[in-house]
Amino acid sequence: MSALSDALAAQALELPERERGKLVDQLVNSLHQSGDGSTPEDVKAAWVAECRRRMAATDAGETGIPLEEAWPQIAGRHA
């Protein structure tokens, strides 16, 4: 870490537990910001909507990609 990071960490460790927790939340949330300005709550809402859409599609009898086709696609994205 840089000298500034070390100094900030030392100061943060002196905060009461509750304030440290709030600081951690702020820092973690800053890591999860997307480039489009959406918040973690926006991302969660989008995933909930996507899950509902997929459940409705399944209930309507629509089928997805067979697992044998999906695994190579997934593996290719994480190679």
C-alpha cells in the first residue's frame, strides 16, 4: 500500500466499531459501482427482474441452452 493508504488505514482502525463498519460498507460499495453510475441496489433490482423473467419463461415452457452447450461458453468467458 502507499504511504497515504497506510495512514488512512491506521486512522480508520482508531474509529469505533460502528464507524469502521460504515466505512467498510462505503468502500465495498465503491468497488461495486459500474461505469454507468448504477448503485448496488440498482444491480440487485436488475437481477431480481431478470430472475423473474427467467422464471416466467420457464413456467411458460420456454427452454434455455442445454448444459452441454452452456459449459463451454462459460469456460470460454473465464479463460
